Amino acid sequence: MTSKAELACVYSALILVDDDVAVTGEKIQTILKAANVDVEPYWPGLFAKAVEGINVKDLITNVGSGVGAAPAGGAAPAGGAAADAAKPAEKKEEAKKEEPEEESDDDMGFGLFD
């Protein structure tokens, strides 16, 4: 029952945020009653406190744009630098291709049919 109550409160809060309505425990409870969903009385207030002071729309739209993500537009190096940067990667791939797979099995000390 707990996960059902949590999901119901999350969806109710998202409905309120999407409609640009302030997220409060009373409004979450109103949506839950309209949807005929019974939850413990503390869940709506808990979720209202959780999103208090947070811009939920920005939070949702910025998912996946964490640290290390390349910024959009102009992130790739200029023409000559891009070609030079790709060469070391190509050499590494060629070295891996030249190495037969059987040697890697022998290195571990066992083979498929030993």
C-alpha cells in the first residue's frame, strides 16, 4: 500500500505543478479524493513539504544534464583538432583488432574446452 500511496501523491503533485498551482497538502488531498484514492493522512503533507521551494518543472526538464554533459551547440572542437583527436582512438581500436581472441583466453589460464 505504501508504494501506491507514494505514487498517487507524486502524480497529484505533478498535476498541480503542471497546472501552475501551488503544491500544498490540502490540494494533493483534494486530487486524491477526486481520483478515489485512499492514502494515510500524512502522505499529502509530506510530499507538499518535499517540493516546497523547489522548481519541479526545472528539475524534470534538466534530468540527464548532469556534470560532465557536453553543452549544446559548439561543443565539438574545430575541424583539424577533431581529426587529430580521433587518430589515437583509431590506433587503439586497430591494436585490439590485431590481437587474436585465443590469446586472451590463454592469458586467463583456461580455455573453452579444457
